[in-house]
Amino acid sequence: MKSKVLITIALLAGAIAAKAQEPNTANLPAPAPVLNAGWNYDQVLAVAQNSDDSPYVYNITSPEEFTITDAFVAGDNFFVYDNGTLILTTTIPGGPGTWTSDPATAYADGGFSKGSVLLGDGSHSLTIQSDLGAGVGGAGFFDRLDSVPAPDGGLTAGLLGLGMLALGFVRRSIK
């Protein structure tokens, strides 16, 4: 009996020690939006305070589009800063949005503020703040990072050819 008690105590002590070695992830921010992975949820809890998951740090090698949309309660506007410089202020809502927790629905609804900005290649550290315009104690939003398709070479060449042709006609008409 005594050996069973000692074994149980040893197992409990081992489990407690193992648990103490695990990293505490309860207060760590969620990862920033992942390229081409869809919508990511984040929130701002006070005016002039960064969102819970800010900063979003990226080192990108080609242009990428960062998109943000209000959701849940319409009326919040968002400000996106890159390395401390304001690069995006979301649109002012066109009317009352319909409560939703679906980012695609919120983005399509003219009642929610939204916006997007093209990030060039290089290092970016995005922070997001809000004016808490809805006045409900916090501003939930969704954001995403998407690849920008490279321009079609044939289309570019065709437009260049049309431009040259137009210049030729203009030049002829001036003479």
C-alpha cells in the first residue's frame, strides 16, 4: 500500500513538473494573417491602443494586399500603421450594417468600414488601431493578406502597342 502511495505521489510530481515546463500560451497573441489563408480575427479594446495581435510582422518578396473589414457592430473605423506610419484608414460606413460574424458578408456590406492597401516587397510591421466609433467597448475586425497576381505579359504588350499606335495618330494629326 505504501509503495502505491509513493508511486502516485511520484507520478503527480512528475506531471506537475512537466506542466511547469510547457510554455504559457494563454497571453500570447494569435499569429498575424497568413498569406493566402483567408480571414483572421483580431480586436482593439481601447482608443489609441494597438490590436491584440499587433504588430503583424512580414518580410515579403513580392507585393501583397492587406485587407481589413469591420464586423459584428457597424460604426468602427480602423487605422493601419506600417512601422509607425499611417498607411490606411478604413472607409466610413455607408449605413447601418447587419450584425454578422462572417467576414465575407461584412466586407460585402456597405454598412461596415473596410479597406485594403498594397504592401511592397520588404519588411513590414503593421499595427492596427480603432476609433471605437460603435461605442461598445471594443472593435472586432477581420483582416487578411493575399498575393497579388503578376500582370499578364500579353496584356501589357498589347496596351503598350495601343499606346504607341495612339501616339502615331496624334503625331500625324499635329503635322
